Amino acid sequence: MNKKNSDLAAAMAAVLTSPQRLDVLRSVVPDMAVPDADFQELAEMAADLFGAPIALVTLVDARHQWLKATVGTSETQALSAGSFCMHTIAGRLDDVLVVGDASTDPRFSSQPRVAGAPVLRFYAGVPLVIDEQPVGSICVYDVKPRHDVTPHLLTQLRRLSRLAASLFKLKHEARQRALKEAALSREEQRHAMALDAANVGSWLWDVRSGNVSCNPAMLRMFGMKPVGVVQARDIFTAIHHEDRMATFSKLRSAMAQDEEYDGTFRVASTGRWLLGRGRVHERDAEGKPTLFLGVNIDVTEEQVSTQRTRLLLRELNHRVKNTLAMLQSLARQTLRQTSDPQEFMTAFAGRLQSISEAHGLLSDHEWGDIHLSALLAKQLAPHVRDYGRQIEIHKDEILLGPDQAVGLGLVLHELATNAAKYGSLSVPNGKVVVTARGVDEDGHRVLHMTWTEVGGPPVSEPARRGFGSILIERSLGKVMGSSAKVEYLPAGLTAIIRLPL
């Protein structure tokens, strides 16, 4: 190996084993070895763009390539050393590695997949960059050499790479929110236990006589009369029948194996949950237990909080899945409306940003209600030159829940995008008038909103409904009883929205 090749190999090894790169990769994608269907359409788009039989979305650690999504192969991993993708991530972050004919390229000609099946020849790949670190690639292969790849195709591949990196970050942030919620709930449990720590029931069990000496707190927990000594059978009888045998079995096992007893059970008379802990305190000459010392703590709040944590995590997981499903649906529907990758990227990125803005507002309010005025500002401000002059709002004080905010946010984004391109916001003196009123209908609060464009170019109804119009009508589908209708009046587009609150 000459010095030039030796220096190149050392540089690539340094990138592969970079602690900063590997830290980002492991923190953002902890399940890198598991294929992810959320990236499948990106791989398919890359294959379609190049008309290539093979396309991959990969992650690269120090030893392996992990294939998160594939077209044209069923493999899920490969070695990093000497791979095309290793060379890709070793280059500049915005570079596209293009290999016209791998059989004549000394870097790759001896690779098994080049020298043998599937006899790879052409390769084009772009690094996936997260937090300024190249963690993988999106790439295409062909079994035929190519020497005429246009700059336009390479630009589209770069855009797909940025989209894949954004999706990895979005999924990572969703996981972090779930972990944060779980950690917060556990902290609440610990605080609840600390507040109840003074109410500790202590007991000493004389195993031979069956007498149990208790303090008043212990007796209160079991709903017993304030006496100093009770029988062990009375204690066991007071335990809820569904928990009694398991509790007794744990206690006997701890005594026999000289281990600490630790069990949770319910008191039959009150339904309160108690945590019991204890240990053999004294044994006779033959090693049989004679005294057992223990404590009980009321952990009812902890059990309730545990159930609440599970409900919160299920709800958060449900919302994350809904968001990812919505993103996939938006990508598919947007792609169906245009064959131009650049148009797709522009339209999809705007809709993705709309969802992100709504999620940001909801996250700031811990997924509670948000004000309509905040949502209007977030969705409309990017599309106007002078918000105060071009956006006129007449509204009641309206609070929106998560489903209402995400759906209405998409509607407002589509209306604002259309107005900026073709309607009243496309000219300096045009404006949008938004009227939003909360109305009581049969005891239920309903938002009635109108979007009216004035001062813009003359409007005529399009011959064919675009995806934007369909999206306006369907974005509120998760809210029962909602509707959105667009009317193409000559003076300006008008939208009428009904949204139960």
C-alpha cells in the first residue's frame, strides 16, 4: 500500500471510530440494527429518481452498516470496512460520492459485490448528517456503469438525505419526550412516598407464638382496633384475598432463604395498597426463625401514579404514531400530486413545518390547550410581509386541544400558502380577514371560522382540485363533526370552517 492509500485508509478509520460521531449516532438512533418502515418511501424515491434497481438508507457505526430501509435487497447489515458508504461519510458533509464504474475503481474493484454477484457498477451516495456528524447515507446502486449523472439528480439526492436526517431527529425528539414524561411521573411517585414516609407501620412477629406487636400506624393501615398485640392469622386475613397467598409465599421464601422480604398487597377492608419489607431478626439454635421484623408503608398513591404513567405513555405513544402516520400520508399524497422532486420537497417541507409548529406550541403547553391567536401567528406569519397590516383578525378567546390544533394548523398552512402564491397575499395591498367565534350548539362549544381574502387578483374556481384543497377538507377528520369548505368567489377565496371544541 502506497503512502497516499495509507493516508486515505487512516482518514476513513478516524471518521468511522470518531467518538463524537458515534455518540450522536447512538443517542439519536438507539435501535439502529432494526429496519424502519418510516424510511421505506425515501429509499423508493431515491430508486425512482435514478431509475436504479437498488437503494438504501443506511447507518454506519465503527464496524457495521445497518440498513434501515432498502429497495432491491433483503439484507439488513454489512461490514463497514471498505464499503461505498464508508467512503461517503469520510468525505465532505455536503458531497455526493459518485462511482461511475466500480470495476475500474481501485477502491472498490476487489469488493465481493463488485467482483461477484450482484456485480455492482454504479454508486451514488450522500451522507446523512445529524448534529454536524455523518452517521449514515442514502444511496443508489446499479449493475450497469453510468457516466452521465446530471447535477439535478445529485441535488435531489442531497435533499432526500436532509429529509431522512430530519425524520431521524423527529423520531429521536418524540422518544425523548416520552422519556421525559416517564421520568417526571417517577419523580412524582418518589415525592408522594417521601410525604407519606412519616406514616410507617412497624411490626415484630414472634413466629413461635404467632403474636405480632404493632405500632398504631400499622393497625390503622389494616383497619384494626388500637391494641398492642394481634395474631399473625388476623394480619393475613386482613390482606385482600387476591393478594394473600402471594404475600404469604414471598414471606415464607424470604424466611427460608434468609433474604429480605419485599411485597405489595391490598388491605381488604379499605382497598389501600401497602408495601411490606422485613427480615428475620433472630433464629434459634437450629437456625429456625423466631423473630421477624418488618415495616409497612402506604403506597396507594404510588400505585395510582404508576397507572397514570402507563396511561400517559400510551397516550404519548399514540400521538407519536399518529404524527408519523400523518407524515407518511402527507408524503404519499404530496408525491402523487407532482412528479417533480423539487416541487415535492418544497410542498412537503412546508406541511412538515406546519405540523412541527403546532407540535411546538402544544409541547410548550405540555400537550394541553393552546390559544387560537398563537396558532394563527405561527402558521400565517411566514407568508406575509406585514402581519399587522395584511392579517385582520376578529375573534373570541378560543382554546384548542391537540387534535384541533394540529388539524387546524394544516388547514391554515394550506390556505396561507395558496394565498401567498395566487391569492391576496401575493400582492402588496392584499389582506386576509379571519373571523373566529365560539358558539354554543346544543350545550357544546363550536368554533365557527371564516377566512376571507380581499384585495387580491380575481379568483376563478380551478378546473381540477389539487391536493391542497383536499387536505383542507380532510385535515380536521380526527375531530368529529368538523368541516372545512372552500369557496372561489370572484372577489377572493373564502373558507368556512366548523370545529367542535
